[in-house]
Amino acid sequence: MSMIWTPATGIDVDDIARLAEDNFRSEVENEFEIDIPHLKYSLTLSVVHQFYNPTSTLLNCLRDETGRLIAYTWAKPGDQAVWSRDRVLNIMMAHCDMTISPRTRIAILKDMLNMWEDYAGYSQCSVISSSTIRSDQSAFLRLHERQGYSVRGSVAYKRVKPQASS
């Protein structure tokens, strides 16, 4: 199966929102009031920001050979912990279509982990912070540990080396 990650465009926004709603609504709807138009608004802003300033956000999509969206990841650089000046890349979303095989989902998550490290370096972040609120999170966090992340509760952290500025 040939799949290539691409930066999200406006055409992807509806598919991303649909994937989020179809596969993950049940994970958050008891704690959050789901607002799909607001999600689409936020996605659209990220698409525009990423286009004009690639170090402002990462929003990438993965489609299968039929063109169906099967995964996306969304990250924002620049936050800082109150106890450090290190720039942090916060992973906001790492979603896969839950109807695809577990083996494929694991391969996709490995791609995401590598993509985050590359993007953290590119956007001058020295720490990656990836969290999950999913009820079944053990496999997700185990994959982070195998990639060198330190896991604290439902949050995984990894120190990376930012790329030299040019």
C-alpha cells in the first residue's frame, strides 16, 4: 500500500473533521461539548498558518491509494513550561482511522513520531510533548517509549536537538 504524508489544505478540512468525529467523539464527549464548526475553523486557520509560515504549525494528512483520509497529525510549536525556556512542540492530534488494521495503525504512528522529531528540529523546539486522553492508551504510549520518549502518566516527552538556524 503506497501512502504519502502531505501538508493539509482546505480540501482536507471536512475529511479531518469527519475522521475526528467518527472515530474519537466518544472519547471526549463526556468532558467536552463537541463543536464541529469550531474544529473546522481551527483546522482552516492552521492550514493557512502552515502555508504562510511553515514553522507555526504542523498539520499533515495521510490518504490511502483510493484517496480516503486514514490519518492526520496536528502539532504546534513554541510553548514553554513555566520552569524552562525550552521550546516545546505540543502534539495536539494523532488520529488514525480505527477501521484499518492494527499493524497499519502502528506503522502510521511510527511515521508520526518520526515526523514530529523532524518538525521539532525544523521549528527550533527542543522538547516534544505528546499526550492522550483515550481510555485505551497503553499501546500508544508503549510506541512512544520504544522511540525514546519518557512517559509520565498519559504524557510522553522527548528531548530532541533543534536544527541549526541558517
